[in-house]
Amino acid sequence: MWWHISFATRYSSHRLSGVLFLDELPEFSRTAMEVMRQPIENGAITISRAAGTLSYPCSVMLVCAMNPCPCGFYGHPTRKCTCPSGAPARYLSKVSGPLLDRLDIHIEVPQVNFRELSDTEQAESSEEIRKRVNAARSIQQKRFEGTGITCNAKMTPAMTRRYCPLSGEASAMLEKAFERLGLSARAYDKVLKVARTIADLDNSEGIQTRHLAEAIQYRSLDRKFWQNA
Ligand SMILES: [Zn+2]
């Protein structure tokens, strides 16, 4: 696939879990996708059988990828989508709004061009990224000492208000984004948690407007595709 739209929930572990990667998300049945909503939300899966009900920990990092339409070129800057009229909308509608809303980060991954492929400049190595991530995790562990949680992803709405204060300027930016993007209350919390994490990765005590702007940008992909299909 030359082009993917990827979504991820930030890592929130009960230390037994890993990454659940669903490639070609719209190919999964609607029921399979909807049934994931509860585990994503609660970090647990409940199975009911005649003999009883059991709950298992199920706090994975969920990563999904998909094309924007069956041919893969819908919304492409230079190639033409060859799908019959209405096909991109039907394809995108297989992924529901409520499921999209539960995913923290939406990223469009455009095609790599020749210049980028032949670029000899070294990108940041995994080793360096690991160091930055570990440093951000230590900040979070210290922040939540004694609260029963260890990372930003696990904050309750009340904790989000407490640990993610915004300056007047940032608050106004978030309010504007809310009106423009029509975000839900769930998305509001997610934007704040992602902004807090971006600030931690930047080793910044407060959430700056640039951190918030980046977090808001991770909520805008569905507006580009789902609302225009
Ligand atoms: Zn197409």
C-alpha cells in the first residue's frame, strides 16, 4: 500500500499487553469493530457465558491502518481515484464515528517521494527516540506518584483538568478548534492528554500552544475524509 491512514491509542499497559494492529480496517466487520469500543474505553474485556461472566485485562495499544478508498487514491494530490461514484464514501462509512472518536491520534501518511527516498540525511535513530520516550515516561511516573496510575493515558477526566492546565491563549485555541471541528467531550480529554504527552516529550513543564496545536492536528483527519466523502 502506498498510502495509509493510521490511528493509534497511546500506550496504556497493564504490563501484560502488547500492540494490536488491524491492517485494512474497513475489511473487518462492523460488529468486530464496534465490539472493540468497550475494551478500548475500559482496558478490560467482559465475556458472558451461561456459566458466568468473566473480565480480562485488555489494555493494548491499538493501531489501525487503512486506505481512503478501495483503489487507494481518494484525496491524492496528483493521482486520480478510479472508484465508482459513492464508493469512497461507502468505504469510509465502514469505520464509524464513535470508533474514530475513541482513537487518540489520527495520522495521514502520504506517499514518500523520490527526493525523500534518496535523501542521505540521517533521521533520528530508534535508540535516540527510545531515550526521549523513556524520559517522558519517567516524568509521568513522578507526576502520578501515589495516584494509582503511571501515565497520561490513564488520567480520569478530573485528573485531566488537574494535570493539564492551559494558559488563556491555549484555552482560546482549544475552544476555537472545538467549534471548528465539532469535537466531542471524549475528544476534548484526548486532546489534552496527547498535548500533555507532547509537552513531556519536549521536557516542558507546562502545555504550550505549540503542543496543543499538534494534539489538535491529530484530531482533524476524520474531518478531511469522513465529512467530505
Ligand atoms: Zn478510489
